[in-house]
Amino acid sequence: HLPATSAERRAERELAKAGGQPEGLAKMWAQLVGEFSPPAPSPPDRRGKKVLVIGPGFGFQANEEQVKIAERAGFDVKRLWDPAIVPGPEEAGFEMGKQLPLLLREIEAFAPDAILCASKGGAYMAELWRLMAAGELHKYACLMINAHPSVRELPKGVKVVLVQGSKEEVWPRPRGYNAAGKVEAGSLEALIRTGSPKLCYLYYTVEKPGVRKRQGDKHIPASLLRYDTLPRLIDALLTPHPAFAFPTSSGAFTSAERRRHEQALGFEPRALRRFWASSGKKGMDDEQRFVVPEGSAEFEAVVGIFKSEPSVKRFYVEDRSTANLDIEYIERVENGNLHETMDTGYGIVKNNLTRVGCPYENGVHARWLFHGAGSAEVVDEIISDPRVGFKAWYNERGLWGQGVYFARDAVYSVECPGCCDECFDAKGNRMVLLCLVQTGLSTVGEEHLTRDMPKVHEEMRPKITYDTFVDCPSNPEMFVTPVGVSLAYPAYVIHFS
């Protein structure tokens, strides 16, 4: 995937770090395979992972599917719903001082790996967190559905996942980003940042119209039942860094076929130059578009990505496909200056993730995505620009934040009005761009986010911001790169009919 000299320098650095020891060499190879040719994610082994679910508010009867999905996933789930032990905190005569010792006895006997609660059961979790903060209780991993109004601070050193949506009707609390990406006091984002960096994750869904309306969760969060979301959130709790683990798990929705084609192209920006035909593979010729030989491995990989389907049903234009479209020809974009700028952005994103302890994973932090440019003139402007390529003003809507929009699946760019429907080449074929994008760490975007990207956590060292916005935390199909940052390279122009 790398030019020979770059590969040699990289090999020397990695071998020096490994120190010649078997353990170091094994770790080195695992990291290199994960970076350049990551295997398809396999389902985690959930056998023997104990999950204690506090009954009141979790809906064992009214919304039983919420606990059943965790049980079917393979966790050892204990439903704690004995009213003598955990009665509803809203019941007459309820005294937390009497019930808490009984709950603690159950926790000690079951020894859970994670504790879950929802709605009014959050009153119990608030007391458990008080004990954890005081050092009087083991720091169990915890998931709270609906931010309980009594909770104003999270305990330090405790892994916490907080679930809430923009349509919360019982205990509404603002998410908390202003237009500049700053966190506002009293918000959910402020609450999650009272916990320890990397250990706490806010799973937040936003309601937005568009090609198809995204739903923000209500008090009973329907999104937890889709895309294996609740089990994946529990999986994340059982990792060292839940804030990194859950977004990474969405990589499982890339089909094995598409993953194979993506690996054939590579994710490392410099790897693309092995295909280049310009003088010295430098991309400095007057000509910047080169036809990819039909039938070549490169051609087949691009076609495979264009026509592939995800491993789960798409949210947008779910009844359409690109499988029946004809690829007339494919052009490779060889713009050396733009490529160098994007390569610099890749280095920054990868270095930031590595420094905060988030393993850089191709297919998650770097993705092959599609962009419908709108017209042939805009395509020309993008691929000939020496610095940024994409400009935010090409997008007029900004539902998920201000920036440049990319789609996971080609069918979105093909079918979405204003993307490819008027983008014709000289022969009357339509055009779409296949781009290598550094998505890095993502957060759900919102329309009012028009300036700076939010910081991940004020106490994280070094301090870093999110790299991109997405439309959905559990299975994103749209990615937005921020204004003025070169994180995307328009690698191929696909001409189709």
C-alpha cells in the first residue's frame, strides 16, 4: 500500500518500537494489519457477561423488547424487579434508605459487569453513583436511559453511557451545543463531561427532516431496538474506552464484499499513488484525469464499492439500488497538491486519535464515501483545486451541520435531488465522486452547528475536537467534514448511465 521508500521508513520505525521481542513484534503486526487490511469485525463473545437491569422504569411489561434484545444478544441478564427490593421510587411511603441496602445485596451477589436502568429507575442509579464517587462501592459500568433529573454530575473513573433523544417528553434537557460548538451549562453535553474523559459516552439521536425523516428518541427510545444498538452500547461499556468503542462498532455494517473492494484500493492516502499514471506518480501534470483501465483490479474495486449494498437495510432510499446502473468509464484523479494537503489531514487525524488512546481503524476513521457534486462545473472545480477541493458552500441545506456532505452509499448520491441528476459529462453520462475521507471521531450534527467543531472532552489530554458530523450515532449514512479542513480526496470520477 505504500511507496517503497515510505514502506522502508515505516518498517524501520515499527521494528525499532517492537524492540525485537516476540510480544512487541506480535503487537506490531496486529497494529499494521488493523491499519492497512483490517478484518471484518466479528460479533463479540457475550457469553458470561453479566448485566443487572434495575426493573422500575425499564419496561419489563410495557416495553419488554428493550430487555429481551439484551437477553437474545447472549448476555447473562438478571431482571431485578422484585417490588420488595426495588419498588417504584414514586410509590407512597418509598424510602431510598431502606431499599438501597437490599439493592446493594443483590449487586454483590450477582457481581455484574454492567448495571442498566431507565426512567424512574435512575433514582437508584443516582444513589449508586453517589456511593461510587465516595469510594464506598465498586465502580461498575453503567448505562442510564433517560437522564434522571436528580443527576447533575457523573462519578469520576466510572464508565457511563447515557441515552437520550431530542424528543424526550418526560424529562427534557437540551443537548447543549451552541452555534460555535461550545457546551452550554445544564445540558446533556455538560453532564457527560463531568465524568472522566474516554469513559463516558452520550448516545443522542436528533429529529431531522430530509430525504427521509430521522427520528429523535422519546422517553421510550425506539432506536435502541434497531441495528443491535442496545447490545452494542453494553459491549462498549465493557471495553476500556466506551466513548471510542461504540462509534467504531458501526464498521460491522460494511458488507464483506465492499470491505474486500475497499481494501484493494487501500485507505492510506499515499497508497493511492501506486495506481497513478502521471509523470513520476507525482500528479503535477497538466492533465489530472486518467481513465482507469476497464477490467483492471482497480476498476473492479471502484465498481464493487459503487454497486455494493450494506449488510443491513439502508435508512435512506432503501428501495433503490445502483446494481442495475451501467458504468461507462472511470477516471482517476491525480492532483498532487490536493493529495498532499489531504495526506497532511490524514496525519493530523491519525496522530490525534493515537495520542488520546483511540486505535486508528480503517473503514471507521477513514472511509470510502460518495459525493454528488451537482454539476460538471463543480466536479471540475473540486478536482482541480490545489488545496481544499471541496467547499462548504456547495451544500445549501446543512441539516447535520455546516460543511461538505458525503454519503456512505452511492445510491444516496445518485437518487438524492440536486446531487447527480444534473451532473452530466460531455457524452451525457451522469457523474459521481468516490472519495477517500478521514472521518476520524464523529458526533451527531445539527443544523445550527455552523462554526467550530465541538471539543470531545475538556479534560482529555491532548484536547482534540470531533472531526466530522454524522446523521445517526448507531449506523451513520451521512458524514460532514468541517469548513476549511482538507479531510477528503476526490479519488475517482465514476461516469454511469
